[in-house]
Amino acid sequence: MYPNPADVLAFPPRPHLEQYKKRAQALVTACKSGERDAIRTWAADWIESLASALTTSDGDLRARFDQRVNQIEDFAWKTLSASDRRTAICTLADAQFVIARVHGFKSWPHCARHINALTRTTSPISRFESAVEAVITGDMAALRRLLRASPALIRARSPRDHRATLLQYIAANGVEGFRQKTPENAVDVAKLLLGAGADVDAPNWPDGPAGPGTTLGEVATSAHPARAGVQIPLMQTLLDYGANINGLPGGWNPLLAALHNGRREAAEFLAARGARLDLEGAAGVGRLDVVQTFFNRDGTLRNATNAQMESGFEWACEYGRNDVVEFLLDRGADLRAGEKTNQTGLHWAVIGGELETVNLLLKRGAPLEATNVYGGTVLGQATWCVINGDRSIDYVPIIRALLAAGARIEEADYPTGNKRVDDLLRPVRGHDVR
């Protein structure tokens, strides 16, 4: 889907195909001017018109105005430019393709059919879109009414690339970003859908590169139900209705995906409910007893790969599983694994805000100046987290520990905007916060 599925645009309340045809032709004209700024102006006009028309479906569109304009400008420029020369192609078909993708559709014909269907309130697409709005807002009365009128909605799928069912929208994950919302009554909405016959293990993104996932996996990896305090009850509801705790054959594993997405509680919940644990998963949820079963007495691996050990070591560091961290280090886990290609164990411990793990890794010789895939050292990672990370984590003790261990102060992002952190960094750097 268009660069990121979460960035697709909502339609205005009453879209008309003729308006979109004119917008595509305007893009061709902008392209033929030969000026990239003309395409940017075209994108800005589009976002401005949408921001004015949308009040609830994408209320933060104006707040992210420049970001969206940049994304669309870049996508349009790349799509309408020839790959082997600097001149632009500027075809109407490519311009229409840009519009379709920005709205989350594979092609212009798919997008055009959708727009035409939205003009008829009784069309299957219009009813599905109304049902989605009822799901994400928790409007149980509207959802019941729609399902009674159109029982087939319960197994219908979105015409967008992700092909999500109504049940999958409850995960607020893997669908269009403006619909990633979790109502307080999300569990009741899920029970209504499941009771009406929703397929609890319907695959999402069936053609995705990681293989199919399920609603359980999407909930397990989603920040929105976690923030709303309903992630665990939602997962339990899905399991009560028969969801496969390990995901679909050939698909991705919900527990491992939860670890990869920073959802500690979800991974622990799945492990406690009997999810299958390989070496990576066992290390990530802190099950040392299971981790030990993947090693021979001489410390060599059995029924596991070195890649699983490296990944398990990373999650053990991020989630503060110190007994697992020490066990794996004693059996050859590489403190520099992930350098320049991902994150080292020390980077992950910093991200997780695990001070004891940071101290443990420093004691075991973790490299302070190893860089992650973004070129940041662990101190740079720590100050980045202060600016962009979990505000509930106090990074001051971690930064203090890194500085005491000899981390190069020049690698810190400064100023961070956090007075305690900046007061800690200022005397060393010899700069004033402006």
C-alpha cells in the first residue's frame, strides 16, 4: 500500500469521481511544468481541501499537514518520473495511480469503483464503511442495525489493500491510520461481531511479505488497545472464541510479533496461556527454564538457531530479563550483535529503560560506541528516547550510568527539552540551553 498503510487518506464526506478526475489532470499539469514545487503545491491543495472537509474521520490531518504534503509530493514525483532519466513522464494513468494509492487502493479502477459506490448509501461498500465506523467508535446500536440489515457484512472485507474484516478493525492495527482507534467498549464490540459469526482467525494482509496474520496477532502488537487498557481482555475474548494462539500456518507468530513491537504484557499473557515458545520467545518473556532446554551441556545450541539466540538476547535486554541475559552471555551471546544493522543488546536495554540491565551489560563489557542501524551510540539512543520515547521512563539514571562508564558526550542529542537531562549534559558539554 501507499508508502505506509497508516498514512492513507480518508475520503471527504461526499466524494465525487469527477472531482478526482480533475485532481489527477491537475497533477499531470503540475508535472509537465517540470517544477517539483508545482507538485508540492498540488499536494498541499489536496491536503488543505481534505482537512477542511474532514472533521472527525481524520481530525489530526491539519496537525500533520507538512508531513502529509511531503509524503505525497515525494510519492507523486517518483511515480511520475522516468526511472532512467531526469525528465518526467507525466501520464494521466500514473497521476490516477498516485491518487488511488494515497487512498489505499491497488489501482485507479479499484479506487474509482469505491468512490462511485460511496454515492449509494445502500451499496455493500457504503454499508461496510458505515459498519467500520460503528466498530471503531463503539456504536453498538448502529452496528447491530447494520448487521441485521446486511448479515453478509460479518464476513465482508475492505476493498483496500489490507482486506481487513470488521473484526480486524477492532485491533486498530494494520488498517488505515485514521481508523486506528480503540473505543472503551472494544471487548463488547468484539463479542458482538464474534457472536454474529465473525471468523476469529480470518487472515489479514493475505498477500503480505510476512505471511498472513490474525486479529489476535494484530491486537497483540497494537499500541491503541494497550493504551486504552483493553488489550489483554480483547486477547482473552479472541481466545475464548477459538483463536489460534500461535497464529496461522505459514503466518507470523503473535507472541514473537508482540516482542518485536514493544508489547511486553501481551507477550507475557500469550506465554502464560500456553503459546508455543522457541528460544527467541522464551528469552523475551523471561522463561529461563525453557531457554535452558535449547542448550546442550557443553553450551552448544540444540533445536534452535544462532539467529534465534541473538534475537532472544535482544528482547531479554529490552525487557530486563537479567537471568536470561547472563545465561546467554555465558553461552556466547555477542554483545556487538546488531551493530550497524539493528540495535545492540545495550541499545535495547536503553530503549526499554532497564537500568539494571544496562549496568549488567556495561559490567560485561558492552561496547559504548557501537552504533545502531541509524548511526546512534547508546548515549545517542538514550537522548533520542528522552525526546521521542516513552515519557513514563526516567532516562536520567541510565544517561548518568553511560556517562560514568565513559560514553562520549558528543554523541548525545542536545538539548532534549527535558530539564533534568539537559542539566546533566550541560556541564559536560559546556553549552547553554537556548
